[in-house]
Amino acid sequence: MKKNCLIAQSGGPTAVINSSAVGVAFESFRSDWIDRVYASENGILGVLTGKYFCLNDVDFEQLKRLKTTPSSAFGSCRHRLKDWREDESEYVQIFRFFQEKNIGYFFYIGGNDSMDTVMKLSSYSKEKQLDVIILGIPKTIDNDLALTDHCPGYGSAAKYIGTSLLEIYQDAHVYQSELVTIVEVMGRNAGWLAASSALAQYNGKRVVDLIYLPEIPFSMEQFLKDVKACFDKTGNVLIVVSEGIRDENGVYLSDSEPLSDGFGHQQLGGVGQRLKQEVMNHITQRVKCVEFNILQRCAAHCLSETDVEEAYKVGKEAVHYAENGKSGCMVGIRRVSDKPYLMKPDLFEIDTIANQEKKIPQKWIVSEGNYVTQECLDYMQPLIMGEKFPDYENGLPAFSVLKCGE
Amino acid sequence: MKKNCLIAQSGGPTAVINSSAVGVAFESFRSDWIDRVYASENGILGVLTGKYFCLNDVDFEQLKRLKTTPSSAFGSCRHRLKDWREDESEYVQIFRFFQEKNIGYFFYIGGNDSMDTVMKLSSYSKEKQLDVIILGIPKTIDNDLALTDHCPGYGSAAKYIGTSLLEIYQDAHVYQSELVTIVEVMGRNAGWLAASSALAQYNGKRVVDLIYLPEIPFSMEQFLKDVKACFDKTGNVLIVVSEGIRDENGVYLSDSEPLSDGFGHQQLGGVGQRLKQEVMNHITQRVKCVEFNILQRCAAHCLSETDVEEAYKVGKEAVHYAENGKSGCMVGIRRVSDKPYLMKPDLFEIDTIANQEKKIPQKWIVSEGNYVTQECLDYMQPLIMGEKFPDYENGLPAFSVLKCGE
């Protein structure tokens, strides 16, 4: 007997999280096992509050455009379930909803925290023999999920960062005057996004001079030495710094005491601003700070085709795994070969993934701690390959709006 | 007898200033009047210091790629010539260079200040009967040059701003929680860039709720009222603000006294940060501030095809005007018709342009002072039409590097 399926999105948005959702939806439409395809609004919260809609009723062109629409089209949440052995109430609510709507398959697209939800729901479903298949689908620009070779969402963010750095480099070299440019990128605990800036090169020549990662304890003294050395050589330094850098004691630089600018004004703001002030105090007054901010996680006008298609593929493959009765797993990516780059969706047990974090291996960071190695570049390079442009209307990207803006 | 020509770029970079340079270069290659095509490094400074190179010697593919390479590939400067009646020394140097290199035509691509240079050099050339043709070619993302319908460079910046705002809107609506997002864009005296954010729409529905322009004296009290009214209605407000807004006394908000955050910390930084703090103090703690910074003037991965082609066309047309002996003018754009949009390069006397500023007409701003009218939208819309993508190599835009990075 056919059952319905439910898709939900959770955690921070990416440029391709909707591509995975479309992958699940289109494969579900074709499935002999699945009847209606529902989407829950704002992740698991929509299940708890009964807010959902049916993708079978959505205009097909709208759905197709979702593949290149950034952010979570169904809405997202940051809701953490309690342990069901301590408080079962939300679980009872969720599975009552599943029963009422005849949901046999639940696909949760998200990052670390969302995989925690997948783990808890699937363990509950198994324990209570509730016969609902629960699968996780990865997404995160941070690329920090364990076991999977990489995460959908990372490739497009990396492509945006690499592209913008090439452009910033052009801009920064336009005048004869000296200049230090500091670019702050996301990544609280893992430096994959900052590392991706190393992909920006001209004929094999580095565009970014220095990269600071959360994986390496940050020393202000060494930082100023590094910058000074570059500055003395060329007078023009381009630095990328991860928002998550911490000092030797593990204190986030962004949390540390605000700095005086020498006029008694205290400087607040992010890591980039903080470093800017240090460079101004010690090296040169000509310092610019650029923050990519949320632009880096929603730039659908700068999608990696590889990323969009892989996101779609893991969504599609999740339906096949569900049909085969797999539950309590995440559908990740296995790298089959490097050259040529080949990948394959693969299944990973959810309790080996939830609440874990994959950082950049130390051997992929140069011994000075301020750049990544060629091996790291070789790992990242295939993930930004190919361009997938959204449709354009009236000179701007034509995105689908489902939940938002109604 | 054939003469050589010289091209130089000046002022802040744009994404299409090189397209104009290529327009001049390719048309000069074809010209019966022009022999060698030189490019001066860092604008007029290269003439003064004898730093230049010859575009005839540059690889043709490199030159072609310049058309979609952002920033000023020949380097730029912000050098203002003195009045030659007071100090002739730099003029003597410049025209000695012209004579030595047999330069008969000088094309200067730039904004307001650069047109001042064109005016001074052409008046000197005329006065001293030096027989060098001097023409200005407009570029500025600010769109603030007088007489010309619009400026090459503006359309692509507007497209980048509209695109990024559509993406930010998607990102800002992903959670259920309340949020005020403030986006700071460039524009010190004219609000064209801020106005272009109004182009971001979904099916005719506004994406940006409020736009604050330098053309309208800024009142913090009214601003907070506007934001509160939007916030009370939807809980999610998207605001665009020009860096150049000023209070009733003409004081730039960015120059005004830093504000306390309520913890005694003084907040410095741009207008966006300043407004963020005010909204936090009076309306909600959930405020994000995004600054497009230099990204908006060099985003060659998001070019308006119309802009690229028009930039090329005015460059090309400048050569024809030069061949016909026109000097002391700027080659601007005349709008022939609105629907369908048709333009034509046209010649404007330089002394009617230099040191002037074109602002948004008051009748194109709504009476509340916080948005633009449909007429303004109709003016901007054609300028962002069409997409021109750069070549890609290894997943990133392949830009030409001439002066920079050698």
C-alpha cells in the first residue's frame, strides 16, 4: 500500500538545499511506493504545529525553478528535540501527525543539529515499531559533517568565495597606493570556507596571501609578523580570515575584549574589524575590511553545477534508499576517484554523524598555519566545477517563492 | 599621417570600465587614422611617470577577455590637475609625452574628477594649438554624471544589488523569528545605487521595504517610525540605505557622533552599523547589517549585458568622434526611446559635465522620502537587462591580468 512522504529543511540555508528537496520530490512523484509528497514549513516545527503543504499541488515550473532558488524554500528552524526517554511529548505529537497524514517516509535536509533530529526520530520509530522511515540529507556551507566526502552547499559557497576574491583582488590592485584587505568568511569551527579562497588563482599564482583557520590557534603576534612580511614585499596584502578563529586558550577572537583605536573609541564588530584595527595600529592606515556575511550562503547567481547536481542526486537517491527500507541513516557522498572526479551517493549510519564535526585535517594546513596545502586544493577543486545559472526574468534571477512572501 | 592613441582609466573601478577600453582599442586597430594603441598605467599618473604599454602587443584572447574583466585593468588614480594658468608644469610634461610617443588621440575613461582632467587637458591643447584630441568616456557605478542618460558601470552594479537583495530576501525569511535587515550600499551624494534595489521584486511585490537616499534629508525619528510600522505589520523588514545619507543640517550620518550600544561601548563603523544600533535600541534585538562594500563595483560574474555592450559602444564611438576631429567632449548616452529601450552614443561638451553631479530628481522619490516611484523604476529597468557571463576556467571566472599581478 502506498504511503505519503514528508520533506523538511532545517538549519542555516544554502544555495542548493532546495535542489535536494526537488530531488526527493521528483523521485517521489515517480515512485510506486509513494503517493502524496508533503513539505513541512520551518522544519520539524511545521510538523509540531501542523503547518505543511503538498508539493503535488505546486505548479511544476515553480518546482523546477526551486532547483536554482537559494535558501530553504519550505522555511527552516533551529529546534532541538529532547531525549525521548526523558520527554516523549513532542515525539507523540510528531508521530501522530505522521499517522494522520499517512506519512511513511520522512526526509530531513540539514546539518549537524538536523542529523541529531534524524537520529532521535529514527531511534524512537524503531523502538516503538512505528514503521516510519527517517532519513537525513546533508546540507551545509560549512562542510563539517562527518564521514561524507563533502556536503552539498559547500561547493557553491566555495565558488562564490573564490569568485569574489578574484574580483576583490582586481579591485585592490587598481591604485598605486599600499593596501591591506581583510576578508571575513563564515565558519565557526571548521575552516573549509576560508580554505576555499585558496582556489582563487591567476595562472597558478596565489591571489590570497594569508588564510587564517579555526583549526589553528590564532596568535596576534604571528599574524602581524605574517602581514608585515607580505606588506614589505609588495605593499598589497589580501587576507582571508574565518569568523571562528580562536586564541591559544580557545577564546573566540570575536568574543575577546574590544580594542581601542588609539582615540579611545572602542571597536566592536567581527573578527575582520578587529584585525583591521590591529593592522592599522601596527602596519598601515590603509586597511579595508570586507564581510561576505549571508551573501556567501545564498548566492544562487553563482552556483557550482557540480554542487547543484550532487544535491539533487543525494535527494533522489534518498528516495531509493527509503523504498528499500533503509532508515536512521544519512545519504552522503563517497568520492570514487579524484582524477577524473567521480562521486557516488552512499549511506552512513546516523549515530556516527550526528553531533560530530569534520575539520580540515592538520596535514592539509601548511606548517606556518596560514595557508592550505596542494592536497587540500585538490580536494576542493572538483566541487566548484561547472556553472549552473538560474533562469532570469527582467534582468534578475527568477526564484521560486513557496512559503516565503505569500 | 597616422598618429598613435592613448587610453587611460581613472577613478573608482567598475565591472565594465575595461569593456570601454576594449571598445576604444578594437576600433582603433581598425582605424585608418590610428597606428599604435597605448595604455597608460594608473591613469594620467602613467603619463607623468612614463609608465605605459602597447595594446598591439597584448595577446588578442587576453584583450577579448578584458571585456568581462572587472576593475581598471590599466590601473587607476585619483590625481587632480592644477589649473594650467597657475601651474603649467604637469601639462608641459604630459604634452611632451604625447609628442614623443606621437599621440594624437587621448581617451580618458572615468567619472566626475576624470572629466575635469579631460576639460583641462583639452582646453590647454586648444589654447596652445597642440593638436591632440582629448575625449572623455564615462564610467561610474554612482551614475552621477550630468547630461548623459546614464553611465556605463551603473547597470551592472544595479544588477548585482538587485540580485543580492533577492537572495538576501530569501535568506531573511527562512526562520519564523522576527528580523530587521539593513543593507548599506555605496553612493556618497547620489542615491542611484540604493534606488536600484527597488528593482528586486517577486511578481510585482516589493522585496525591499524602505530605501533611504542622500537626496532626502535623513531624520532618525522618521526612520524609526517607518521601520516600526513595517515591523509591526510583518515582523520582517528589509531596508536599503545609501552610505551618503545626511541629516537636516547636511552632516553625513557616518560622520556624526558615535552611538552608545547601551553598555557604554561606542559604536563606530558605517551608516548601516549605526542604524542597526538604533533599531536594536528602539525596536528589536534581531538586526542584521550587510555591507556590499567593494563587491558591488567589481562583480563581473553578474554583468548586465546591456551595460557591457553600451560601455563597449561608447568606447568604439569615441574613436569615430576622434577621427572626425571632435575634442573636449564626453561621449555619453542618449536614450532614444523607453519602450522599446533604444540608446545612441552622443557627444556632450565637457565643461557642462565636469564637476557636476546628477542626483535622483525629487519627483522620482515618493513623498514619504523612503522609496522611489514607478517612473524611476522604468528608467532603471532597461539598464540591467541581459546577462553577460565571463569565461570560466577551473570553476572560476577567467579574467585578464595586464598591469596587475605581473
